Amino acid sequence: MEHPGWKGVCGPPPGTPLWPLRRYIFESVGTKRTLTISQCSLADDAAYQCVVGGEKCSTELFVKEPPVLITRALEDQLVMVGQRVEFECEVSEEGAQVKWLKDGVELTREETFKYRFKKDGRRHHLIINEATLEDAGHYALRTSGGQALAELIVQEKKLEVYQSIADLAVGAKDQAVFKCEVSDENVRGVWLKNGKELVPDSRIKVSHIGRVHKLTIDDVTPEDEADYSFVPEGFACNLSAKLHFMEVKIDFVPRQEPPKIHLDCPGRTPDTIVVVAGNKLRLDVPISGDPAPTVIWQKTITQGKKAPAQPAPDAPEDAGASDEWVFDKKLLCETEGRVHVETTKDRSIFTVEGAEKEDEGVYTVTVKNPVGEDQVNLTVKVIDVPDAPAAPKISNVGEDSCTVQWEPPVYDGGQPVLGYILERKKKKSYRWMRLNFDLLRELSHEARRMIEGVAYEMRVYAVNAVGMSRPSPASQPFMPIGPPGEPTHLAVEDVSDTTVSLKWRPPERVGAGGLDGYSVEYCQEGCSEWVAALQGLTERTAMLVKDLPTRARLLFRVRAHNVAGPGAPVTTKEPVTVQEILQRPRLQLPRHLRQTIQKKVGEPVNLLIPFQGKPRPQVTWTKEGQPLAGEEVSIRNSPTDTILFIRAAHRMHSGTYQVTVRIENMEDKATLVLQIVDKPSPPQDIRVTEAWGFNVALEWKPPQDDGNTEIWGYTVQKADKKTMEWFTVLEHYRRTHCVVSELIIGNGYYFRVFSHNMVGITYEPPKYKALDFSEAPSFTHPLANRSVIAGYNTVLCCAVRGSPKPKISWFKNGLDLGEDARFRMFSKQGVLTLEIRKPCPFDGGVYVCRATNLQGEAQCECRLEVRVPQ
């Protein structure tokens, strides 16, 4: 077979032959030719032809770019008005074409005044320099292989106070420290004293470290007693506290003065001293007495309260903490872990480093000397941020919302819980996003604006006057999925005495959860009790409801279900009466079957005729008034149509067919005319009626068989006796006689006539004499003498031809080698091979190859010498 030529019709210049290159691989196996294109690219998108001689066949190759996948998704972001926003996403291909969308609307390059698009290899960035409230929404990056979604929340600029400044009561020469903590570490502010800006000096220092702002006043004097405020810049917020100066009253007393504690407190009961956990607790008590009194510090122990240090060695054994309700005094030493007591002639200073909850309680300071004693109780309260709440619970999960519920913290930090802060994140992300700036007062919140089909987690913080607690453990992951919409186009397709056939279409809104199926229910007219038509769900959009009570009037409804539950139902508008409706039979004969149906001999016939009628009509076919017979014509009936099918049409199938549909005494009929046509037979009695000069008059009769259709005309041909080459004289000629002109005088001619109809021209296949290709075997390449070394495989080769294929036999010194496993024989395309495995000197000798078929026999021989290396 001739090797084909492959051509690219487009892509490469049209008609360009494709030569074997590294990317083009041509394969030829028998009569099969294969073109393989490796490393396919968009340039290979073309139409390709295979040309063999004058024959061609073609096909088209469509090349698509591989889908671009999202390798790193977008992250949700929460920003304040005016802040910069940058979304970053990574895709699988460098330089890939992507689209940015906001709330489903594509962001165009023309909006550069608002958005800036940046590419960095496989990373794509969307930048908003100054965010506004209108920029909030869902942003998406879409590629040919998917999309990434993220939410941007833009909040008005607000400042949250994590820790406010507290009132202080400080004695002379002591240090006063006002400290506050706000939510933004970039916020600056101004400290005021009685409404006037405070100017720092060597004694007054202002510091700002992260979110913490401090005002420190060393060596406090009576002039420092005032109202102090911190005003953050740019926010309508004012944090205020009062500094109380504790005066020391020292009266002149004579020697042998009884001890006295000098605190400027009405009723000798000072206000509760409040300290924030982690700060230093400092109790500065001025004293007097002569001789200098002994100062004893003690703390009242109550249930579950353990003192911060072990009792002094000389303290009573029961002075320690107890698990019962006891009220006892614990002696506090001067150096006891975090506790330090420093006593001079005129004052005693009690300090605790890093105050803790256990340091809370009533402290008793007692001064004694030989003249007498004095005692004062000081109440200390240690406040802290609340404990972390327990993990929140998620309920009422909807399409883009859910209800988050939580419990108050076990310990409120000593201050009432002011509210809660809620955060969420995508399950696969590490970035938490705050959902509220104003504190939530309730223990539940309805979170919204989530992306359907994305898994989320929630956590909550508790906030009191001191600050914000640690975050709670994350909630169980959940996925917002809304129930599907209601199915559409619910219709009753058919009704019988016990069944109703329903059909519908899927809902317009399916949701990210997909569809699990549909439920079908029915109820009696005027009744509210719905009965399930099937157990479980059906995935189909049609259903036959069976075993219904005859003549009952029923309403039907269908619901779509997914993971989130059932959607809204769609109900039939009117009750359906379960009763067979008698419908007159009627044939719906298609337009193309209303005229004569023409088919060629050998073609299939497939006539489908729809009909109507209830109950199911009886269908009858006849031909020329007689019932159809024969295996070549088959009838197939269904409840809604009937089919006349003939696998291969013959002329005998022509005729008039009638189909009848009948229900009781009602019927409808239709008539079809089938005409099977074939090529006509040759014209009859062609003869020369007259010859003169250069002209001959021909005459013939129409063909005996017109092929069951009209004769369209005739073709007349002539041939010279010398050359016998036929030439067409007339074509599509309508008459049965003609004159052939322009003949050569003295030459002999033959004439022939073909008849035409719609099928084609008369054709008589030529008769060929069968050729005999038989041939006796003959060796086209004989065996050659060989000398080989023992132990190395060797082969003997020759070539033979003959028809039919000869039988091959190999001999060594007259012995047939066919049964010897040490010899292998091959025959491929007339090439004969004898393989000798590791020959030894004994294998030397005369080898003969003999070929035999029905036409004869041939053989060739050679001598093989096997040498042993010295």
C-alpha cells in the first residue's frame, strides 16, 4: 500500500506536508497509518489530512489550554476606613489570565483609580489603597480551572479601650502610675491635668509602648492631687481618673508616745484598694510612736484562699490556709517570696510583686511599743481580665448565616463582664477576623455574610474593665449551606384509575450542598395530613404514584432536599381526580410522511408515528388492505407511538400502508405510500437505423425496469473499433432516438446507451478473468558457508518465494532439526533464519533448507565450521 502524506490544513500554512520531526511520529502497521503529535501546543490546533494517491480523508484537532488551578486561596480581611487592602492569590501557571470580581461583577482595568492589579509570577494581587465602606463585599479571583473567594469587611474607625486608668491614693514622696491600654498600637494621645495638657519634666514622664500608654509621677506632692485624663488623638474618647494625696498627720508628742497609724481616712476605714493583676501592690502606711513601734502585717484567710507565702517560722500551726470557712490571721514576714515589708521610724511599706488573685483580701497592720498599740484594716481587691469562655456552640446554620451561643466565663476577673467579642476564620486558614467592634451584651449572636460551602470556625472573648480575656477554644467546624429552592414546573403528566404520573424540574437555586433528592407527598382535598408517596428520596424529576384510591381528589407536593434539609414545597394548583380519562384516539402523522416516502434499495426504513388516546389504543398495520407478513418488516409499539421498521428495503416493500389506532368503537387511520427505488435496467433493442456521411442515426426502446421511478434521461457513448476507448456523445438525453455526428468515414464504431433515474445510471460491472498467481518455491538468496567460534550463538539466513506459502524444513547432515530444542527457526516475509544456540564442534556439518508447496520443491545448502579457540 502506498505510504500516505500527512498535511496540516491550518496551523502550519494550509496544505503544508508534515515531515517526521521530533514532535511528529508516523507509524505504519499493516493497512493502518498513525500520526502522533507529542508535546501538543496551541499551534497544533488545525485540520489534518491524510492523502493516499488521489484519496483523502481529514479530521480536526482542537487544542485547549490546561485549566489554571488555585494553589493558595484568598484570605478574609477586616480593615478600618482609609486603610490599605491587598488580596493575594497564587495559581498554578505563571502569566495566567485571571479575572477579579466583586460580588459577582468583574473588576475592569478601567477602574485603576480605585483598584490596582499586580502580577508577580504565579501570584496575583488586588490592591485598594484607601478602603471605604462601599468596598465591603465578597471578592473572587476566577481562572479557567476554578475560583477563590474571600470577604472584605470595612468598619468605621473606632478605638476600643482594653484597660482604663484607675483612681490612685498615694502618699507623699511616693510614685503614682496611671496606665491604660487601647486597641490600636499606632494611636497617640495627650495627658491632661484638670483639663490642661500635662507637660513632662524630670518628675513627670509619659511613655507609649505598643498599645499601652503610661503617666508616671515621681515624688508625689499635694499639688499633684487632681483629675488626670488621657485623650487619644482622632477619637472622641476620654479616659479619666483621680489622684488622691494621702496626707500624713504628725503631731508633736512627748517621748513615750503610744504608737499610731496615720491614714487620712474618715472613720479609720480606708477605701478598698484596687490593683490590676500583674501590677505591684504597694501599701504605704505612715506611723509614729516613741519608742519606735514594731509593725506586724497580717492577712485574713478565708475559704479556698491560700496566702501567697508560707507562714513565718514562729507563726501558729493553724495560721495557714484552710479548705473550710475560717477567718484567721496569717503573719506576713518582711521577705517572703513576692512579699516585701520595709519599715522605718515613720512609715511601713508593704509591697507584693505581680499581684495575683490570691493576694486579694483584708490586710491588718498593727503597731506596738511599750506604751500601747494601734491597728488598721486595709481591704485589697485584685482585678484581672476574665477567664476564657468555653467553646461556643453553632446552631441554625443557613445559607450565609448561623447562630453562635456561648456561656459566661467561670471567673469574671473581679469586675463585671461588659460584653463579648466574636471572631471567625475559615477552617483551612490561620487568620481570625473580628466580627464586632461594639461589645456584644447578649450570650448569642447571629453571624452573617459568610460564603456558602466554605467551612468556618468561631471563637469568643470576654471583656471587662481591665481588658480582654484569652480566646475561647474554637467551635466545631461548620459549613453554611442553605436548603434548595422549590422545584419548578410541577405538572400532572398522566392519570389512571389508581395512578398519577407527575413530573417537575429542578429548583432554580440548588445551593453549595447539591441535591440529595426529592420527596413526594399527597393529601385528600380539604385535609391537612400529608402522606409520603415513597420511602426516602428519589433522584429523578418524575414519578408514578401508585395504589391511589379511585375517584379520590388529591393534592400533590414535591420538595427538594440537601444537607441543610428540605426546601420549600411546590404544590399542584388544583386537586387531581384519580380516574382514567377517556381520550379519543388520534394519529399525529408527521408532515414528511404525508407524501410519497421514497427509499433506495438496501436502505433502512424507520417510520415513527405518534398517537394519542386513553386508555392505550390498539394499533394495527396493513399493506394494500392485507395484514403485514414476513420477518423483514417489523412493528414496534409504545404507549405514545408506533414504528414501522425495515432493516434493508427491497422493491417488494413498495406499496400503500395503513395504520389504525382503536379504542372500543372509536378509531383513527392514516395512509402511507412507500416507494422503494433502484437503478433502472439498460435500454432495450439499441440499433443503427441509418448511416450517411459523418453521421449515424440510433434508436432504442426504454428499459424494461425503470427502477420503480421516473426515467430522467439517457447517456449515449461511442467507441472506435481500433482503440475501443469510450467517449460520451450525449448526456441527460430525454428521447429514445438520436443522431451521432462527427464520425470518421471508413472507421468502424460501437455504440452503447445508459438509462438514468433518481438513483443513478445503469451499471454493468466488467467481467475479469481470474489470474493464477501460483508459483513453485525458489530461493532468491541462498545459504552461505560460515565459520564460527564455539560457544557463541550463530544464525544461518536465506530468502525464498513461492505461492501458496511454502512449508520450510531444516536438515543437518540429512537429519531433520524440527524436534531439536537447541535450534530455533524463524520465517518472516520470506526471510528464513535458523538460530544455533552456543554451537560446539559437533554442530559443524552441512545444513540444508528445503521449501515445499503444491507447485514444487526447492532447497539450498551450506557448510558450517565450528572452531575451538586455542
